[in-house]
Amino acid sequence: MASPVMTTCHVACCANRTPHVLSWSRRGLIAFGTCNSVALYDPQEVKVVELLNKHRGRVNTVQWTHREDCGPETQLVSGGSDSNVIVWEEQHGQFAASAVCSGHSGPVCAVDAVPLSSSDSLLVSASSDSTVKLWMYSMGKAECLQTLSFGSGFVMDVSLALLPGSRVPILACGGDDSKVHLFVQISGQFQKVLTLQGHEDWVRGVVWAAKDGELLLASCAQDCLIRVWRLVVKCDTHAEEPAEGIIRMKEDMFEVKGKMYAVSLETVLAGHENWVYGIHWQPSFCKGGTVEQPLSLLSASMDKTMILWGPEEATGVWVEQVRVGEVGGNTLGFFGCQMGPDGSKILAHAFHGALHLWQRDPSQQREWSPAVVLSGHFNAVQDLSWDPEGEFLLSVGSDQTTRVFTPWRRKDCSQVTWHEISRPQIHGYDMQCLAMVGRFQFVSGADEKVLRVFKAPRNFVENFANIMGTSLEKLLASHDTVGLPEGASTPALGLSNKAVFQGDLTIQSTQEEGKDFNSVSDQYKESYFHPLSLTEPPPEDHLLQNTLWPEVQKLYGHGFEMFCLASDAARTVVASACKASKAEHAAILLWSTSTWKQLQALPCHSLTVTQMAFSPDSRLLLAVSRDRTWSLWRREDCGPDASEPRFSLYAHTSKDSSVHTRIIWSCDWSLDNKYFVTSSRDKKVIMWGHRGSGDPVGMNDSAVLPCSSVLDVGDSATAVAVCPFLLSDQSYLIAVGLESGQIVLYKWKPVDDLSSGSDWSRCAESDVSQSHTLVVKRLRWRPRVCQQDESEGLNKNHQSTSVQLASAGADHTVKIFNINTLTL
């Protein structure tokens, strides 16, 4: 079988901000909803192994169908804001959607499933349309059995189990009436048998566990409490009245098929200081042919902690055994929790989508430590950029963060995985664009009129060298790293990241010894930064406060929110543009990278400039705009003594000559400076240059014209990038990102006769699981194959056989693809 052209190397994403969005299977895979997809994440390999795309709205809830024999699950149920419930089945090692249950009229917020036989499952789904629906799923088909209406109330969580000693399903529903309702299937229909009262606020979670012929039901609520109820079979229906004076727990009884069942309150667990959103029993396991259910309950709360509860061996009283989480910090609390199959790992997902994983120390059972876990943006990713050496990737998003991703090389593992190792900027505005200036400096723009310049601290360079496996001396010897501060922190009442130098850290430690506060400023410390020495990617709480980069400059000059940025390869100029509805605001501003002063304004366009790109030799600046035209600016030769470069308009298209009839979204240059490409909402992609001459653009007196036939890509082309390596047949490889989320690769070779349309050939496209589920915002090829990766990526003639393409999507993900150029 031929090797595929495109393979996914890495997906950076995080869990959606809903309570029941994550589920851990006995086969070790963690399934969670990320935007409109379900991600299957392997915590051993620390990477997403598959993305399941079919939902048309946000995925709110995910649940594995756990098998009765505790074997590995082959079925997964998800519910989304598109009002659908989807059943996914494993076929030939891949998961595929086997049934879509549609019928709800509002977003689905909770699902559960219980297997009734080897082929049939009973599913339940709760929706914000105030109903709970029960479905029978069998052999790839699902039908709705019954709809339970809750009037004007909402059900927050549902859980299914089978009554002990029978195969009768029992359903627990918890909702905004602070009660837990129990329904049992009697002659085919679910009927309410009991209402359990006690909680004083919305019930957020309910979950069953079967133990020794009894059922335990745990419920958690916004009253900060957890209640555990015990359901038992009553053998003797007419038990004698208890003797006077003996205190007995109140029991609620109901009858099914001639058997009496009693439900009593087992315990109330108080320990959380805020709403409890999630609870999860330790998964049962098979031992010697019998299923064992450990009595261990995990809870997660908005107070940023998770607690592991269990009964004491001597007394049977339920107590808090372990508490993990962070005290303080800038995170919000936890939305849900799951326990690993063997109970040695626990995972929470937080309000900002981040996953928090702790693992138990094998030698000390009470010691838990944070472990490496996947992370990503929790809103649309707007822009990304490789560093000039191609060793790390920076991305910015509407979640108001800038993140750095880099490969992690472990000593004992050949597998290289990508991780977020720093979060240089945590902002108060949605981020929009960024440009790297050298290796350890970048400029970023957000929904504000100011540009901000950030420089990496020394602490980042040291940790980056450790995790990448490169030599620190080599990095520190480069002129990018002169005079770097240790780290950065945001002052208590400030908005900008301030640099923290070595001297500040020593002052801080001496102050801590003499603990008397002489002034207010000692009480409100300037620096919350603690230098980290990392050998592995840091957990979320470190990313939030110890990996910031100091802000070194603010650039003022634009009249509206920033929209796009570009920097030249020579590291002398940064170009910026903002949103504009008039020509006066649509001017591009140029900034000197040495002084950070504004060099000049370049007026030409009448509406927002949507993207800019400097040519690889830094001579030309290309800009494309909402006004459907492009402009080219040429650097003037000012002689050797001129300190600051100047640009003048060299060529541009007008409304008549522009070929594009809608907004031009994106542009890029070929590596040899001979051509540039534009892509537009009118579905057209066009290569431009000096037709027929083969000269670099701007080195010839003839006009800049289309050099290719007009390529129709079939959908709005929102991103385009030209591969920095020529293919073996000297053709150019061009990646086009579409509004639908798909990425398509084309080969282009200049030909004399443009009318034939033979110059373009479509050579690969992303499949359903590789594509984004929303607009592709940016595509960037990795500048060069890294030294350490070259052993895999070179053939006999030392030509690169594998190149990497990074893509940013509005579906919250950053993806890195390996493109096998030999198969092209």
C-alpha cells in the first residue's frame, strides 16, 4: 500500500467548557469534546490519536459505553449543540459514526449508555429543551423509545444502571429542582418510582456504581455537597417493626416485578468550598472472574481542587483521602473529573479547557504529582508563525493567549511529541496576529490599537534547550539572547508583563526571610514569577504564571483594532495593518526593529489589509486587501550609510485588473522570489510574477501579471502557503486552506499556454478526520527540517523527503502535518 501524502503529526486542542465533556475508557483512551470534534487522546503517548468529526455544533458531552465484563470499550456516545446524539463504533481500529439520534430541539448536555446484550445498548440523553430521551441502539440503528418531559425544568446529568438481581434498567436524573429522580423501566416504559431530596441547589452530576449486589448512587450539586445513596434489594417485604428507641436511616421503597427495593442515604461528603461539578467512581475491574468495584469516589469543584473520597477500613466512615489542585493562581475551577482504569491517575478539566493530570507515586500511595498532558487554545486560533530556525511554533487565538509549541525529545523514547512549553502572553483582548522578529522576540496584535513587542526571558531559553535536547551554549551564543531577563510577571495592579531580573529574585528571597511588612508594596509583591528548571513540558499552573515573556515595547499609531502583521527575513522591519473602512485607516505602517520607531505609512488600499508578506530576500512587501486588490512595495536602495529602509509603491492591481472579484484573504511568496500567490473568497487561487521571464519579481521592467491559469478550489480560499522546498520535478507545492476546514495540496509548474489549465494539479487533500471543522485561518510551512528530525526526513541524495505544514483553525486547533514529498 502506498504511503499517504498527508499524515497528522500533532494536534493541539483542549476540552470544551462544559461539565460532562470528558470520559476515560478502560482501554486507556480519553475521549473529550473539542469545538465540534471528539478527540481521542492517549495519555501514555501524550498525543491525540484520532479526531472524530460529524457534529455540526459544539460537542457538550462524551461517554464511553462501559462493558459489563470490564473489557476494552468499542462504543462511544457524544451529544452536541447541534441537538444530535452520535454513536461511534470501532471498525478496523478506527472509530466511525454508526448512528445519529436526532429528535431533541435544543443542545444535548448529558448522555449515558448501558449495554443490554452483546449487540444492543440503551442510551439516554438530556437536553436543554427540558426533555430526556431514551434510545435503543442496535446494529448501527438507533430509535427513540420514550421522551420524558420535565416541564420548565432542566436535567443537568443522567446515569443508567441495571437493577441488582435483574436486567431492568434504572435511570437517575439530576436537575435544577435540586432533586434526584429515579425512573425504572416497567413493561417497556420508564416510570418515576422515587424522588430523592436533600440537595439545596442544582444537582450537577449523578453516577451509579454496582457493588456486591447493591447499587450506589453518587450525586453532587451547587450546594458544595456530595451525597451517596445506597439501593438494596429487600428480601422480606413485611419486616417486623424496629424496637423502640433504635435510630434507623429513613428508607424509600419501591417495587419492580414483585421485588422490593429500598434506597437510603449512605453519606454526605462536605469538603469543597464551591460548586461541585463532577463526580466519578473508580472504574470496576475483573479479578478471578468476578467484577470488583473499589469504593473510591473522585469529585471536582469550582474551588480548583479534586478530592478522592473513600470509607475508612476500621469504621466505614467516608473521609477525604487525597486532595489535589492549586490554591490561588489565576485559573478558574474544574468542570469535571475522571479516574484512570487502574485508579493511579486522575484527570480534571478546567474552566479554560485545560486538562490537569495527577499520578500516584507507586512507592508512596498518598503522594500525587502533576504529569505531562496535552494543551491548546480554547477559542479560535487566529494566526501562527514558526521561529526562523523552525524549532518551535507560536500561535495566537481569540482565547486571549499566545502559546509556544515545541517538540519534546525524551532520553528513553524515540517518539517525539509536541507540547506547549510557554505561554508568553495572557491578554485582556482577543489576539489577532503575530510576527516573529529573530528567534526569541515577537510582535503581537489584538483587538486593540496597540502593538506589543515581547522578548523571551533567559529562563525560557534554558528550558527550551532542555526539552528540545539542543545545547544551551549554542543558543546563548547567538546574538538574539544578549541581556535577557530571568523571567516576567504581571504586577498586581498592572496589565503589562514586567521583566524580572536576577537581582529582583535575590531581593525577594531576602525579604521573605525577614517577613515583616514595612510597606504596602511588600504585601502586594511585584513578582509572582518563580524560575523553573524544566526537563519536561510544564503543567497548566506553571504555564499561567511562570512562563510569561516580558513586554519590551508598545507601538502606537493605528486608529482601529489590529488585523495583520509581517516581518522581513533580514529582521529590520515589521509591517502592520488594522481594520479599516476608509482609505486613511487602511495604510500599512512600517516599524524599525532596532529602535521600534515608526518608519513610514504606506497608503494604497481603501479597505482592511487582510494579510501581508515580505519576499524571502526582504526586497518587496506584498499586501492583499478586502478591497479585492493587492499592492507591492519595493525597498529603495538608499546606499550603505542609510540606517533606515524606505519602501515605495512598485505595482498594484486596480478594481479592473485584479482578477479577484471578492475579498482576497491570503498571500504568500515562492522561495526563489519569482512568484507570489493570492487566494480569495471568490474560490480563486492565482500565481503572479513577470510572465515568461523567470526573473525574480521586481528585477524586470515588465508588468506583474498572472503567471498561472485561474485555479478554482471550489470553496472560499481563506489561507494559502507555498512550500519552501521545490519538488523533485521542479514544480511548486502550494497548500490551500478552505472555509469548510479542508486543506488541499496543489502542484504548480509555469507553462507558456495558460488557457489549457494544465499548470495546476491537485495532489492531496486532508480527509474528514484531518480537516478542521471550521475555517482554516492560517497555513505555514516549517522553514527547514530540524537537525534532529533529519534522519527520518532525508533520502539517499540528502533531499528532504518530508516537510511539515502547520495550520490554525477557527475550531480551536493547531495541527502539524507531515507531507511526504516523495509520493508527489
